[in-house]
Amino acid sequence: MMLPTLAFAQWRVGVNGGADYNHFSIDKHYQTDYVFKDRWGVTLGVMGQYDVNDWLGIRAELDWTQKNYRHTREVLKNMCYDYTNNYLQLPVMASFGFGGERLRGFCNVGAYGGYWLNSGREGFDTNSFSEIAYNFSENIEFNSNRDQRLDFGLLGGLGLEYRFDSHWAVQAEMRYYYSLVSTQKDYMRVSDPRYNSTLALQAGVWYCF
């Protein structure tokens, strides 16, 4: 009769939020004047964890994460495109804890699957015929032949947890996502892979059963 109670007491649920800094890498081939710059975004999520014992837990999350970047050209100074890309991600990881009862460190290692929800861009450019500058803000329609909306990769994180009550705890974590899937499909004669790698700085609160 005690076994279900003991197992339930090892569960915890929570929410998290923070900022992320995305790096967009691309093989530019002959487009040597193209410049892609890192940009900040937002990450929010819900999380659950089962603590197998004092030092090991199995953790899963459902996160909304932005993977943004900026596109400019060295030759054209009056051009700037800011891309906003929203992803839904499901990270699954092993969480290794160490330290005291109230203040503990932890390390998360695992993998994630994701789905590219939508994309948009804004900025300024110049008409090549009239040489008139203009501003724009628009949504980007996905092309099934070109855009790879499924994502998969590896992750790792380090953080601190403070248990301020028998049922409540707060965490702060620095996490790195490394995508193994190109955002663009191999549909052209010349391969044009494009990858995201994202550093997230996030904080969360847990309710421990």
C-alpha cells in the first residue's frame, strides 16, 4: 500500500521561462558578402520530472522557443532582415543532482525533438531599380519542398536549485541546444544546409509532491 505513495512523492512539475541566444550557420558557397548574426529570443515551457533517487531524475519539458537571427550583406549597407522563428520543442533528459538538501547543483543531458511553428521577418531594404529605401514586416509562408519543419538535436545544461519549502523549489539553468537537422531540405543541385544552435538562460519554479 505504501509503494504508490512513495512513487508519487518523487514526482515534480513546474514552469520555466527566460531568454535564448541563437546562432544560425550556413554554407554560403559563392555568397561571400552574406552575413548572419546571432539574435536574442524568448523561451517558455512546462516541465515534469521523476526523481529516481537523490542524484538522478528523468525530466521532460514542452517548450516554446524562438530561434532568431539577422541577415545583412557587407556590400549593401542599407539592408537588414531580422528573422523570428518560433519552435515547439520536447526535450527529454537525465538530470544529475549534487550538493546539500536546500542548495543543489544539477546537470542535464539529453536530446530534443521540435517543430517549426511559424516564421516572420522585418527590417529595411532598397529597391534595386529605383534605389528607394523601404521598411517591411511580413510573415513567411513555408515551402514544403524547401523548408524542413521537423527538428532534432542534442542538449546539455548546468544549473542551481534552491529548495525553500518542503514542496517548492526554484531553479536557474544555462542550457545549450545543438540541432542535427538542417532547416532547409536538400532540394537543389548544390547542397545548402542551415543549422541552429541555441544557448538558453532560464529560470523555473517546481512543485514537488
